[in-house]
Amino acid sequence: MLDDQRLVSLDTLLTLGDALAEKAHGKQPAGYLIQLAGQTREFEMPRPIFTNGERSEWAAGIYNNHHTDVEMRADIPKVLKSPTASPAQIDEARGELASFLRDTLVGLNYAYYEPPGAQALHNNPLFVRSHDFAGETVGGMKTLWQAPELLGQGSPAGGGAHFVGSLADLPYALADLEQDFISPDSVQALIWKELTPELLASATIPRWWDVSPLELHAIALYQRSGEELLTASAKDEVLRNKVLIILSARLLPQRSRQVEEALRAGRVSEMLPQMMPADTFYLAAEFRRQYPAQPGVGGTATQELEELCRLHPEQADWNRLSRDFGTPHPSLAQNYGPELLNMMPMPPLAGYSSRFLAESWDSPNLYWARLADEGGYSPVMLNHFVPQLTRKLVEKIFATDFEDWPELLRAMHETGAEFQEGKLTPLKRGAARP
């Protein structure tokens, strides 16, 4: 991404800064340093297609970005090569490096939160460089230093699409930008705009470099244990009442009645595939907390989970698993820390509150973790798998209404089945790096 944005590496900028400092003390830089300085001249602004008058008429209130203008005027290689460069010229060149340094630091943030299969970041080489913190590109902007807002799209006279605002909420802003480039497998779903950006952000913000294999296994055991509790409750009314009371905190009333009817009728095999991974995970965790004196309830996964919790309590701790495998909830929890929120699905609302819908669905990362554990993958591979699988999930969504949760579950299961069968090919830029 940094290469496609024509950004100068941090090492190069610091080296050039040192070279200019030494030149100010009379030391002529080596030839390779002049070649490095040439990297600051590798980006080009598009040739203007409007005169100043036409620009004022067709893009009133939009101005040239002073930041990029400074970089276009900078000629650091010339200063380094010149044996007669004055101290003032050298100081000016060092000051011009600050603009390139700003771009690189901003670009590192963009690269870190790059959504899977990003297109805009790799096809618009001026996108990062045009990030406007001060509102210089838009007249009358009064909401500076808030969440970035995409402006200038479809307006060649205004210099093209770019973000105006701070770096706060950048993962969501990038995901919102890139979701328009995802091609659905079927007709685009009604739920797309309300769900996709948050799902993509939830797949890029969490990182799993420090997750242990025992933690990964605990995620799978909690889900399987919840399924065993549901299966056992079909023939045990006392257990069924306990299970339903726990699930009532997460399931909508209509869904809760459907689960109860299926358990009473013995249709467990039909009901289990319709349970959200987050619901079975929560059921097992909450059952262990409320009824610690009933270790014999369940099956092999429940027994294995009990043993894991006894031998490695810190690895199976709810708070730790919530932090490592949860998703961010900036609207609901007012922070970006990944966590699992035990709550019912939120209804779809317009505007800012529309993010409540996606933030209340925390099943995907738990499901991907289970697939990784059952497939024998290392936890660090989640950094590679999760963004790709989430993008594929988004492509498969075809919901008929805004609260079509079964359709989301179907798309997730279908994606998981293709992953297990080895049908999914890695995205070109999907591999994560430590």
C-alpha cells in the first residue's frame, strides 16, 4: 500500500534528515543519499484539466491542497547535490521533509487498517497524501478534527476523492469507502450499507499475534459445549428451563420461542445450525458461571472445557477471550477496544445509530476462530484468514430485510464450508505481517 501511494519510507526520511544536518556542518553527502532523495520526486500530481477560472466556476469553495503544493515545489536532491547551498536553503529542505514525514505516518495508519481486498488505496496514488486535516480543500468546513469524511468524489475539478478530518474512526471510514468496490455474489442486499463497513472494520482492528493455541481451543470448546447443552436439554426439562433463561438475555422473543419449541419437539439437529456462534459461546460461559456445581452436564466438549479451565484458568478466562476475540463497539461502548457484548441484536436505525445493528452481531470472529482450531491452524493465521473470510462473507450476503439474521448466518456458514473444503484462494493483499 505504501508503494502504491508513492510514499517515502520512514528510514529514508530519517536518513535524509541526518544528511541535511551534516551538510549544514559542511559535510558533502554520499551519492547514494542523493539517489534516496530522488524518492521524494517519485509522485506526480495529475495534469490540470481546468483553468483557474473554470475551477472556480465548477468547484466553488474547493481549493488546491497547500500540503501537496509544498511537496511539488520541494527539490531535496538539488539541495544535497549543490556544493553552494546556503544554510537557509538547507534549513528549508529539512522543513520540507516534514510534509513527506506526515504522509508516511498517515500512510502507516491507512496500511494498518486497510480493509481486505482494498481497491481505492491501490489505485488512487494521491489518496493518503490528500488527507486534509485542516479543511484547506473545502471552504466552510466546520467539523474539523472529527471522524474523517469522504469528499471530492466524482469532482475532478476539486482534485478527486479524499478524507477531510482527523484519523479518529479511520478503520470504519476506510471500510465504508472500500465496501462500494465489493461485488456481491447475488443481487445486492438491503442490509449491505448498514452492515458491511462495521464487519470489515471488525475484521481488521483485532490482532491475534499474542493469542495462544489454548485460547483458540477454548473458543471452539465454548461453542461446542453450548451446542451440547442444547442437545441435552431436549430430554431434560429442568436443564431446558435453565438454558432458555440464559438464552433469553441474547435472543429476541420470537427467536427464543422458536428455540423452545424445537427443543420440546426434539428437533435439535434442525435447530443447532440456526444458532449463532456467539449465542452458544455465551450459553456455555454463563452456564458454567451460574451452575458451577453441575460439571457432569453436557458431553465430551464440556468435559474438556472443564479440564482446560481447571488447568489453565487464565487461558479460558472470559475477559481475556472477550478482549482477544471480540469486536470493537465504538457506538455502543464508546471505545474501540475489541470485546464481546452480551446483548440482543439491535434494530436497524437511520444515520449514526445504524452502526448499532452491526455492532450487536459478534459471531464471525468466534466462528472463524473455531474453524481455525478445528483445522489445526496456528492462532497467528487468523490475521491472514479473518479479513479474507469476512470479505467473502460480505459477498455472499443476500438479506431480504434489515433484520434477516438467518441470512447472515447462512452466508457465514457457506463461507466457512468453502474454507474447510479449500475452495477459497487467498486475496493478493490479504496476508498480514507482524
